[in-house]
Amino acid sequence: MDTPSLLILAVLLGALATTIPVFMALFFTGMLGLVYLVGIDAQIGIEVLYRSMDKFALIVVLFFVLCGNIMTTGSIVQKLIKTANVLVGFLPGGLAMAGVLACGFFGAISGSTVATVVAIGGFMIPALIENGYEEEFSVGIMTTAPILGIIIPPSISMILYAMVTNDSLEVLFLTGFIPGVLMMLSMSLYAWWFCRRKQLPTQKRPTLGEAAAVVRESIWALLLPVVIFGGIYSGIFTANEAAVVACFYAFFVEICIHRDMRLRDVKKVIVSSAITSATLLVIVAGASVFGEYLTFEQIPDKIANAVVANIQSPWVFLLAVNILLLVVGMFMDIISATLILTPIFLPLLAKFGVSTLHFGLLMTINLGIGYCTPPLGVSLYISGAVVDKGLVYVSKAVMPFLAIQIALLMLLTYWPDLVLLLPRLVYGIGD
């Protein structure tokens, strides 16, 4: 990289280090590069901001944020947890497994890790501790399991990735199902082994009638993922339209069937969702300005040429990218990282023969792990607030589970056929 590019990078890192909001750091650094280094009119920034907001794919993000808030306000979350508990709660470590399974259920609707931590972790951590589970174990598993919120579709990060790469969102979603199931199984097996070794008490096995009663009570909540994915892959509606259908369904269930949400609560939910969505859109806008600078300076191509000149093996390339993304995830939120890094890596994927679908899944998992890694992992602070513990305590608690997730990441990195199995079976593509 030349001196001006290194200067811009130093300014960006310095701005982030001084706790300037991410969107402001990206916007002003990008404008600095465009105006003073590239030499274009500052008014181009207005055009870039408008263009970054004028994308239909962003509507999907807004509606899935709204859907997550509807479920958190109503009783869908509690019913999902109750169903998960009746399915596996009687096993050693069953309540912890139920928490992991509930994160998978919730992730199949909300598309957000942070929403999953708040909705599931905020309820399950106290419940685990009250039932005799070690506090550190409880915090660790319920801080890391919500990564399922962005692995199991719909995933907000996958939506943004597809927006940049122009991959089919329906096909990209399919890459997340098998890794999501493997993540749930691996974390549940660890919970079973840990709690059996500690000889923790187990819950009474429910009778078939009791299990059927719980499932019957929760059937409307359980049908929400079925409506979303059944509609998408049957061709009834697109992935974009699925977000709107999910919101309408969730509103209808909570207001008319469960009756746990009143009409006066609707305004509160919509306003809260609008604030969250505006925060995401501001980050998208700031990242777009910085991305425009990268494009003008052809930095992605320069980086691609430098990497290809020094790395010949696709295996080494993927290992280096994984390490880089894990480090980036420690300091940058997944939205900014996806929008900034994806255009940089895209030219490299073709040179090393890596599928954009496979890479999209790897990037999602990598940056998702960043939610649970210090110093800026958002999930660490949320879980710490639940048990009134500091960053060091929560960071120590998540280490065994991060090791499991990183091991699974390595498996998926070097076994692309596993990631691309469903896209090939359903659409015959993915190579």
C-alpha cells in the first residue's frame, strides 16, 4: 500500500481507538480520502449516502429487526424456550441444551445475534443459575450460543453480504442450516459432558402428554420459521417479502392469538425497531463512503495482487483470512466489517477458486465470534450486565465455547462441500 493509503488507514484506526462512533469514523475518513487525496468534489459524498440507502435489500433488515422486537415484547420467546426445555431438559445439562436450542429457534426468525443474547440469554442465564448450574458455565454458554442468530437464516449479516456480492439471498441462506445444526450439536454435547461430569441434577422426564401439551401451546410460535422458509423455498414469496410476512404473522399471533401484546404496545415496538434500524442504516451509510474511497483508489485490487504474489495455496489463504477476520471481529461490528471487507476480498476469491457462497458463511461465523471476544464483543457486556460481572470474568467464561466454535469454523473452512451441500441439492449451484 502507498503512503496516502497507509495514512487513511492510520486515521481510521486512530478514530476507532479514540471511541469515535464507528459510522462517524468511517464517514469522515472516507470523505478525507475522497476530497484531499483523490481530489473529487465533496458533494459526491451526498450522492454516495443517498445511493447507499436506496437499496431494496435493506428493507429486509428493517423488517427482521421489527420481527425480533415483536417476539421479545410478546410471549413467542418464552414459548420457544419452553418447547426447547420439554424436548431436552430432562437430559444431563438439559436446561443448557434447551438454551442452545432456543437460540437456534430464535435465530431462525430474528437474524440478529444481539437480539438473541438479549431475548434468550437475559432469560436463560438466571434460570440456569437458579437450577444449580455453575455461574461461569451459564454465562459462557448463553453468551456464545446466540451466534446462531446470524448463522441460521435469516441472517442480517448474510443479507448485507449478498447485497455487496449480488449472490442470491435464498441460496446464501441455505449455507447456514448445516453449520447452524452442527453448532447446536457441538455446544449441546459439551454441555452434556460438562454437566454429567459435575453430576448436576436433571429435570424429570415429561410424559408424552405433557410434551404434547407444551408443543400444542407453542405451535403458533413454532410455525413462524416454517412460514418463513416454507414460503421462500416453495416460491410463494421471496426472501425480501418473507421479512414482511414474518412481521405480519408475529403481530397477528401476539395480538389476536396469544393476546400478550396490546394495540398500545405496537407503537412502542415500531419506534424501538425504527431506532435500531436507523442505527444500522447510519453505519451502512458511513461504510459506503469509506468504500467509495477504496474503490477510487483501487485498493481492493492492490491488496489482491499483493496477496496473490505472496500466497499461492488456497488453504494458506483461507487460514490467513480466518485469522484476519477473527482479529477484525474483536474490534469492529459485523455490519461495518462486512460492508468494508467484502469488496476487498471479492477479487481474491476468484483467484484462489473459493466460492463466494462458502466465503460468505465463513465471514459470517468469523465476525459472529467477534461478538463474544474481548475487548469490544457486545455479547460480553450484555451477559456481564445480567450477572453484574466484569469483562475479564465473562471473557474467561466463554473460552471453552469459543474453542468449540473456532474448531467448527476450521472444519467448515476446509470442507466446503459440507457448506455447499444444500445449495447444490436445492438449486444445483455453489461451485
